[in-house]
Amino acid sequence: MLHFPEPFKIKMVEPIRKTSKGERLSILKKASYNLFLIPAEDIFIDFLSDSGTSAMSDSQWAGLMQGDESYAGSKSFYRLEQAVRDIFGFRHFIPTHQGRAAEHILFSTVLRPGDIVPNNTHFDTTRANVELQDAIALDLVEEKAFKPEYIHPFKGNMDLEKLEKTIQEKGPEKIPLCMITVTNNSVGGQPVSIKNIRASKEVLSRYGIPLFVDACRYAENCFFIKEREQGYKDKSVLDIAKELFSYADGATMSAKKDGLVNIGGFLALNSDEIFEKVKQKLILIEGFLTYGGLAGRDLEAMARGLYEALDEDYLAHRIGQVRYLGERLIRGGVTIIQPPGGHAIFIDAKSFLPHIPQKDLPAQALVAELYLEGGLRTSEIGTVMFGKKDATGAVIYPELELVRLAVPRRVYTNNHLDYVAQVIRQVYERREEIRGLRIISESPTLRHFTARFEPLEAAAAAGNK
Ligand SMILES: *Cc1c(COP(=O)(O)O)cnc(C)c1O
């Protein structure tokens, strides 16, 4: 097949600075081996997040100039409303400044202490917002999601048996809503099939429980459906999206992902009763109904971005690019979560650095080494992020030690990806030299953002105190 290049050309450039290895070593030491503490200026390729890091199009930038900044009834709001109605089809919607604000407004309205929210897998902020209401966030993804090298087209699916069992055991009155996250971010950006969403809805309908979609990466999910699910290859991604949302009663959205904007989100739903309540809350904590925590120009960029993210040439490039990077790593012998997801590649750090025990933080050590080798910024999803302590202070280790390479949308070319693959392969060649890290300071919650580390040799030199 003919190799297909990026379906856009570049009109504006943002220089990135390549540093020397010596510079990077001193930058890394200064940041105590925590890449969150490195200024972006000192990063060459930034794969920290795909959230809010997209490149906007010429049309979106033009939209910023046309954004209507009226306090009430902005033209840009109506254009966004049109886009949301057209694609998502729900009766009501409110704009929010990002996804977690939509989550907070929804959950603080519908949940009561002790309630249960099933999800295929909760994203961190979704879980935190459920727990903030003293409710319980349950992850019911199918077991195959936990086998890194197991290949399945829809590894993000909800486990229907677990779902039904949960409802029967806990009682439907304890479950004000169920959520499905597309793509399933926390298990590697793995898609959910239409069949699974339809079947989940059937189970929920029997018990009168509404279904909400965590829709952040719905366009990527719908592209996977077109590629992989029987009966969908001749449907447009827009029509697939419409079908997907037709099974739901509402959705929360972070437009910082598949809205192709740097800030923005919304909550959309059908229930008149819930809408009346969330409207009041929006005014209280975000802003008036027709701007909700955003400038008119942001609403305009979001309205345009939502359509652009459904463009199938763009999606083929987008999904293809992540897959391209994954294939190059596999070819170099690196173990990754299979198959590559929609927005990121996850390297299995345990098999990359088998000589580093989990207590010496192999995934964090690899993140630091990739920066040192080539100025890459990636993120640790392992013991630093998820390690917990039991009552005796002993560490409970997570199952997986992963390094995430989240690819921003429309930002890097395949040349950049070739460079990234090369850097990782070079580090892989000399992996035996890499040593673990230890934590020298940490905060009690969300420690990965601020923890400080030092390499183990240094600790040994200082008398292993
Ligand atoms: C990013 C994300 C959110 C939260 O959105 P923000 O815009 O970051 O607040 C919720 N769910 C999923 C699956 C996400 O990826």
C-alpha cells in the first residue's frame, strides 16, 4: 500500500531545542529525576500528555478571531451547541472549562454517599470526582485488558457479566448511573466495540439505570470500530459516533482530546430533571449557561475542532501514527502493550529492565534514561504513580510498570517518531547499564507530580543512608 504522509502542511513553526547529553544530565539532576519538574523549554520531544497539547488548524485559529465574547447568547455558543447536537444528539448540553468540571457537576448532582458507579475503567479524575461524593467507583473492564501482550480488537470492553452481577448484588437503587470510557484510557487507550456498548445498555435498561459515556476520545474509538468491527467498514465515523451515543443518556467530554483544543469540555444529557439542576450548578461554579468557564473564542475553536476530529484522513493519520511508533519499538525488541491504543504507546518496563526490582522503580528509571538519551519526556505509570502502603507501611506494588508515550495530535511528524524510536532502541541496547532510583522526598497524595529521586549508585556512594 502507498505510504500516506501527514494530511496537513505546516504554516507556522515552533522551534524545539536539542540539548547536549551533558546539559541534560545537569537538567535531570536539578529536577531530581522527576520530569514534571523540567521546564518544557528543555524538552526536545514531549510525550507527557495528549491532553490540551493538540495543534489547532487554520480554521480554528481563524475561529478565535471570530469568537463572540458576549456574556449571554454568544454566537459561538450556538455554533458549539449545533455541533454537539449534530454529533452527540443529546437534548441538553452545558459547556465547561474541561472534562473534570463536567464530571464534578454531574456527580455532585446525581450521586449520594454509598452509591456505586460502574465504569469499564475510571480515569483518575473521574474516580476522584465519584469518591468526592463518598460514592464507590468500580472498574469492570474485561480481564483481557490486564494481559499486556494479548491481542484483541476491543480490549477496553465492559465485562457484561460483572456488570449484571454488580447490579444484582448491590441493587439498582444504589447505582444512579453507569459510565463507559471510550477509548479506555487507563488500560492503554484501548477501544470499546459498539456491540459491547449496545449490550451494556440492554443490561442497564432492564434495571432502569442510565448510561453515560466518558467521551474524551470518542472519535478515535469510532475509527477503531470502523476498522475492526464487523458491519461498520462502510459507515462514516460520524454515523458510527451517532449510533454510539444513541445508546447513551448523556456524556462527559474533555475537548482537550478529541475536540482538538487546548482547553474546553462539556456535559451533555437527555434528562430534563438533571439538566435543571446542573444548570444552576454551572452558573455557580463555572459561569453562565452560554459560556461555562470559557471565552467565546474557546467555544468557537471547540465547535470547529469537534468536526475536524471526525475527518477520516486525519483519524487514519492519527491512529496510524501511534501504530507506526509501536511497530518500530516492537521491531527493536521492546515489549509494549498490544495492540497499540489510540493515543499512546505503553512500554513494559519490567521486561525492558528485568534486572531492576520493582522497589527500585524501573519505569521511573526508564523515563529518566529516555530523557538523558534523547530529550524525550514520557511518564511513569507504575510504582511511583500507583504504589500504596498497607497498615504496616509495606509497599503494595501495582501489577504493571509502564512508561507511557502519549502522542499529541497533529504536532509531530513521522520523522520525529523515527527519532523517538531510535532513542528508545539505543537505550534498549545498553539497558544492562541502567540502575534503579530511590525516592528522597514525596508528598502524601499524587506523589508522582512532585517526588524527588536519586540514582542508586549515588545513594550507595553517600553511605546508603
Ligand atoms: C482527560 C480525561 C478526563 C478529564 O478531562 P480534563 O479535561 O483533563 O479535566 C476524563 N476522562 C478521561 C478518560 C480522560 O482521558
